[in-house]
Amino acid sequence: MRISVLTRPLYVSAALLALSGLSSCLKVIKPGKQFTAYRPATAPDYAQPDTWAALPTRRDSADVVPLGSGLRDNQKTAVADVFYVHPTTYYKSFSWNADLSDERLNRFTDNSTIRKQATVYNAAARVYAPRYRQATLYSFFDEKSTNGKEALDLAYSDVKAAFQYYLAHYNQGRPIIIAGHSQGTFHATRLLHEFFDHDPKLRKQLVVAYLIGFKVKTDEYQTLRPCQDSTQTGCYVGWNSVETGNEYPPFAGGLATNPLTWTLDTAAAPARLNRGGVPLAFNRVDTAVVGAQVHNGLLWINVPQPIGYPRFLLPGQPQLRHSFHIADYALFYLNLRRNAVTRVQAYTAQPQRP
């Protein structure tokens, strides 16, 4: 399996504090003990609905749409499913992994990433989003020990268990979208390795994988390939947003899909192709918010003029000052939403696969 645990500090999974109205400037705090000194929180039982942040059979944060957008939640009639893995929302030093009994953390996750990212898919698919014992933010900065790797492995074990439960009890052979952001994409990338890359039967169910906000290689998989256009299925897309004219070595050379054209070429796409960004306040749609251009594995964007699309700021990490990691979804919300619908339509229009 061609995936490695991150050891360099600039491979960062944002806590997305700005999504809850807090500052996007965060101090990264290291847990005070070794990973093995903590007793992990109880593993989730995915037969219990409260271990899911989103299920299509109940009312939750994945069902809403941006204020005044005129968009609709179509999960009741959707023919596909999305398995969405949320990014880091746990950044404390109490332990290396989150506890699913932490109701305050669960509310934060629901009001931030589920509400402002997972909802992008509710026009195209039924939304399944597991809670999991996510690794704390410091895990991505841990260079000198295996603690971060062990924390991420534990987090992935939950994501894997959730996906297995989903396949056994919810999917029923329906088309599948895999999606994530940041730490969620780290786990989703691994999930594709383990479940789709070597399983032709399951791979036939894959509509697309949205691997956003993390470095994913263009040759990441043996059989899966990056999408070449807006309608291709059984493939994957991804991007990392950075201010035009700047480099970002941790993500350089990875996959960069232009979400305004859904191609991999380096032609600049003008802002008029941007159907609409949705700021982190989730209170409006901003048309033509930014243009975009692929550059060396990054997605170059101009600085958004409307407020609500913050940079990713971490003390002691000046290299991040040009990153719009926190706004990877927000800047292209309507393009992404429409593309998920388009790919599901393209998938269902194909002849029955043998």
C-alpha cells in the first residue's frame, strides 16, 4: 500500500476553527504523555446512530443548505451515497485521540465541518459521516516519535470500521462517493487503497473520490486514476488552495484538479467560471469569488475579496500564511456541489457494468 504517515510538521490538518466563528489562528499543543500512556476512549459501535455525525434517515447538520441560496437537500430521492470523513476538529492536548463521548466536540464538528462541507453533497447523494476517534492536530507535527502515527492509525481503524458497517448495512449496492478534507482525506485516501484499488467489484460502485485538502499523488493507486474532466467516474480529484505566486513545499507535486474546469491542465480559469463560494458563516453565496490555476501540484487562487474565506494561520509556521486550506471547500462550494450531481448522472447513464 503506497501511503505513509506524515512526519513533517507542514503536513497539517486544520482544526477549522474559523468554521465555528473562532479565530483561525491556533496554537498547536502537544499531549503531555506518550501515546501508549493514554487509555484510548471506547471504540465506537456503528450500529448506534449517535456514532454517526450524519445519517440520511434523520435530521442532522448534513441536511441544511446555505442561507438564502435557494438550494435543496435531495437526500430522500438521491440514487447514490457519499461516505464523508470530516477533518480535524480536535486540537487539545488531553490525549492523542478524541473521545466520542465529548458532546461539546461533537457539536463543534456538526456545526462546522458537517454543516459547511458535508452539505455540499446533499444534492447528489445520501450523506453518511462517521464520528471517529480522530487524531489531535499535533499528530501531524510529531517528528520525533511514533505517537502521531499511532494516533492516526487508531483514527483510521474507526473510519475503516464505519465503512465496513456502512457497506454491510446501508449501501445495498448503491453508487458510492468517497469524500473528505484534510485529516479526513488522509483517511479516505487510505480507505481507497484498502477497499477499492484491488477490488474490481467494489470499484465498479465508485462514482468519484473527492480527496481535498491533503497531498495525494497523481500515481497514488495501482488501478484508480485522477479524473480528467467533469464527467469521468471511477476516478479521484483533489486540490490544495494557495495564494497565486506562492509555493507550498509540503503539497507541491501532488494532485491538483482545477474545480472550475475539472481538468488537470495549467490554464488559468477565470472567476466568472466560479458558480459560487459560500463563506464560513454559511450565510450567503458569493459568485465569481476567485479564479483558479493549477501550479506544481497546488491550486493557485487570487485573494478573495469578500470576507469569510480565511487563510490558515499557525504561530511559528510562516509558510502557511499563503494557504487557504480552511477554505478549500468554501471557495468552490457550488462548483463542487454541481459536479457531484453531474458525476452521479454520468454514472447512472452508463450501460450496466458486467
